[in-house]
Amino acid sequence: MKVNYYGVEDNFCEWDYIHGVINELNLEDTELHVVSMTQEWDYRDKVVLNKEKRNVIIGLADEFMTDNVPQEWKENATTFKAYLLPEQENGSVHSFPLGYNKKHKKLPYKPIKSRPIDVFFAGHMASSNRRHYMMPVVDFFTELKERPKIDFNITRGFNMGLSSEEYSQKLHDSKIVICPAGNCSMETFRHYEAMRSGAIVVSSRLPQTKIYKDAAICQVEGWEDYVGDAIMDLLSDIDMLQLCQERQQKDYNERFSAKAVAKYINELLPTTK
């Protein structure tokens, strides 16, 4: 399998995750194209499909969720695109998980009862979309008389604030990690970092694409009104929270791990050209 990169380099946040998936792939007579598709770094027009081989495309970084898969790809390749909306997932176009930021380090697993932080969040509130989803959480815990042990770290911007080591440790020390929407999309690296750390994800509703449909992620309907109550309900039963952790970890391993994603890709590919 030959791998081509278009605008995707080792400074990409998801570089380690993508390489984990690629290393698990064993595709014969196939050319893999890993492409930046965001508006700022759009390399779609640089891709040259190999007419003699099966073409697979992994499209990254389009947080704006643009319907921008070229017709040529739809007809002559199989495309796996991050930040895909359900209505964009059809034919030869499939959703692809964001994965974790390379700053995240995998540490030894801790059961829920051994985690000292009840509720954790580290990230910015610089965008209007993020503020919209974080303010109900902040307001809820500000008004709560008897608070659980919360650890909120509001940063100035993306990838700023806690060091890689401290951020990773806090995720592994947390029972629940709040995963609000990002600047545009409901999906964030934080979802994957929290799951990989064994913390329970509390998220707004994720797009119901193949990768998220029936996922073992706590998704709160009516986020603005109910996210605080949902968190407190989870913390009220530690034994149930432990079961949630076990179920989520199993789902992560079978759905979002590098090995699982490589299997997902293999199952959706047509026979070799």
C-alpha cells in the first residue's frame, strides 16, 4: 500500500492517531491519500488518483463540515472524512473519527472509584459556539450549593493552557469529562482523549453517522437545560458509573481504537481493482 500526504504533516494534531490507523491497515493494490480538506489548507486539487489501483482517501480537518468531497472521488475512490454530517454520508463517502490530539498521553488505567476529580474540563471559551455550550455548565455549578470536586481550566485558546503531561494526568484522574461542542462542530478531540483515558464523556448530541450511531457516549438532549442534572445523576451512583466506564471502554476499543478503525475501513472497501 502506497501512502500519499497532501497538506498533512507531523504538526497535525491527529498525526499520531492517523498513523496508528495506517499501521493497522494491510491493503494490497491500494493507494491511500491522506488529505487536508479545511478551508484554510485545502489540498483536494493536489490529489491524483491512481487509475491502476484501488484508491482510498482519508479527509481531515474540515471542522466547518463542508459538503466538499469531489465528484471524481465519489466515482473512483472510497472516501473516509472527519467532520462528516449524516446527510453527507452516502455511497462511497463514509464518516471517519477525529481521534485524539497527539499531546494526549496514554497512562495506566484507573477505575472510577480511584479517580479523585469528579468533573473536569480544560479548554477555551473563545468562540461563540463553545461559550454557548459551556455557560450552562458554568452557571449550574456556580449556583450549586454542594458541589462535587470540579476542576475547570479555562484557557486563552486551542492547545493552550495545561502541559501535555498535566492535561493527560487530569483526564486519567477524572470520573467525568465535559465535552462541549468545538468552534463549529459537535465533535472534538476531547471526546477521544477522555475515552482513551477511561473517563466518562458527557457530550451534546453527536452527528448520527456510522461512527457515532449507538455509541456508548453519554449524549445530553436539551443540553442547556439538563447537562448539570445529567452530570449529578451520573455522580449519584458510583457503581453505575463504573459500569458506564467499562461499557464505554469496550466501545472505544471496538469502535474508535486504531485497530478498530482499520477494520472499519477494510469492511467498507470494495474488492481490489
